[in-house]
Amino acid sequence: MKGTIIEQRRLAPDVYWMRLEGDTTGIARPGQFVQIQLPGFYLRRPISVCDWQSGEHGTLDLIYKVVGHGTGSMKLLPNGTQLDLLTGLGNGYQVEGSEQKPLLIGGGVGVPPLYALCKALVAQGKQPSVVLGFNTAQEVFWKDEFEALGVPVTVTTVDGSLGVKGYVTAAMTGEYDYVYTCGPEPMLKAVYQVLQEKGVSGQFSFEERMACGFGVCMGCSCKTRYGSKRICKDGPVLVKEEILW
């Protein structure tokens, strides 16, 4: 995909939202990601898809965190810049046939892929609720966008400056029959333990360093109950029952 930047803005410290225009027909599921070729950098950068409008002249919304020179250069790109992207990467979340009251749990930059997922679940007549976890109130983003979908949203902050004080597990007290989650591995492990105790299943989207993004280099392989899987190709979404911890 050749994507042209049409809008970009800062959401929180070191967190930015970018909208590109281009052929988005390769994107099929919430939870997939793209690999962006940035000017002056050899390796592409994997960024999860927040939302998209499908079409040959569609739009693609990305939310990314500045963590190094590559993503640092992204925030400086002006409108009109054309970028080369590999799209439709990863397996994404399976939404067909999910339970009626799913809980969506996102931590930090694990929040964005849950937005398109939430829209898809609402469109199916499900009743999702959302938990968004951050360190401080200053870091909170995309809460209003989730609430605009008409779903209940709980924010947790580690320092208690907004919402529930503590980690996302402190807000896993409501009624739910399935969980979708994305975030740093310590958070995913904690969510997994709660689900083990409750006997609830779910889907976990993993963050991993990767080079190719489509399963060739094998650099992001991990062990599962069903053998080794590549996070970029066979993931990033794994079901709870196959995860080894």
C-alpha cells in the first residue's frame, strides 16, 4: 500500500495518531498490523491498526508511541508524505461466534487495536465493556472514542490519578464471558492468571520485535502448546488455551 499522510496529531506524551489515505482492501480483521517503511531507515516498523475504512481510496488510522529514532521520525512527517506499507499482516482477532458480553482490556499502546474490534463487536449486537490501563492520567488516550461507541469504559492508572487505582486486573470485577486483550507481556500474564481462576477464555495479542513481518525471518517465534508459532504470521493473536507461561 502507498499511503499518504492526511492528518497527524499528538494524543499524549510520546503518543501520536496518524491517518493515511490509500488502498486498504488488504486489511480484513481488527488486530492486524502494518509494516511501515520510513525514509532513512532499513527495517520497517510494525504498527497495529486502530481503525480503517476499506476501499481502494480508503483511510487507515494508526496510533504509535515514540520509542526510538524510527518512530521519532514519524511524528515529524508532514501531511502529503507518501509511505510504503505492507498491510493486512497478522491473523487479527476472531470475532465471529464470540460470547455475548466480552471484556476488552488494553494497556498503553495495546489500546489502539481494540477500537476497531469494539466497533465490530457492537455491530454484531454484542455488549462489550472496556478497560484501559495507563500509568498516569497524563498518559490516558482514546477513552472518549470508546465511549462514543456506547460501551462502558473503565480507566485504571497505576498512581490512581484517574479512575481505578492499580493495574487493569483491579477492574476485572464485572460480569463478562470472554476477554480480548493487548498490551505488554507482564499485563497479559496478569490477565491470564485472572482468567485461569475464573475459568474464562480469551484472545491475547502479543507485542514483539520483528523484522520481516510476514513469517520469513523467524525472528519472532515463540513456543505454544501446539508447537512454535511466529507472532507476525501465526499471531499476533493467540487464544488463551495455547499460551505457555
